[in-house]
Amino acid sequence: MSASQVPAGTSAPADTATATDTAGTPLAVGTVIAEREVHLTRDSLVRYAGASGDFNPIHYRDDVARSVGLPGVLAHGMLTMGLAVQPVADWLGADGFVSEYGVRFTRPVVVDPEHGATVSVSAKVGTVRDDGVPERIDLTVKAADQTVLGKAQVTVRFRTA
């Protein structure tokens, strides 16, 4: 963990305070607030399909995925979005919330039948208000060393004391 990284679960400030990392340093644009890797398997996709109701066979059958021109079974887009924003939600804890979240799907997450797929997420402060409180968190989301979500931005708000 770098000196500018804020561990997940660190308390976020009230709206009237300046956000700081664990060393008491104000959070500046570019500060990493969370990083996480999530390993997906075909079982993960089946469980997500059951929870979401999205039983499109491209998410669990190679033959169907290939018949429509895909490289293999794909993780659900909403699953990828959800696991990407979770580190931010964990960092905010009870002191804040996600008020807006948007992404562009740039590449699919292909989930190998034997090895699965690992999705890595890095969350950095994108903008801060004049009083130093983070306002936007920018996500870098990759699988197989390729960006899978572009322009992934999370607008955050902090609860006042």
C-alpha cells in the first residue's frame, strides 16, 4: 500500500470536514482510496444469473456465446459494474453514499471455464470540492490486462454530522 492510498473501511468525513487519509493528509486528486481484485468463475455467473434473473445463455454456454460471435462466455455487465463500485462503497462506509455512477462498457469480461477471470479495480480521487472533500472517484477496471469499463466515474456524497 502506498503512502497516498487510503485503506477500504477508513472512515470518510462529514460533509463539512476535509477528507484525510490515515496519516491525516488531505485527499488530493489522484489519491488511491481502494484497490481490489475479484476472481469470477462460471459458478459466479450462474449464481449472479439466479439473483438477477438474467439467464441469457451467453453468460453460461460457450456454444451459444460463440454462435453469436463472442469469444466465449461473458460476465454480466451489471455484475462487472457492481463489483467495480463495491470498493468505493466499502471505503465510504456509513459516512457517505454513492449518488451517481456511470460507465462505458469497452470490452467484455470473458470467463474461462477452467481458470475463470480476475477483475482488478483501482479507485482514485477524481475531483475534490474547494473545501477538500472528494466529490468524484474514478475507477480503473481491468480483466486480462485490458480495460473493461471506460469512463467509470462515481459521484460520492458525505453525510453531515
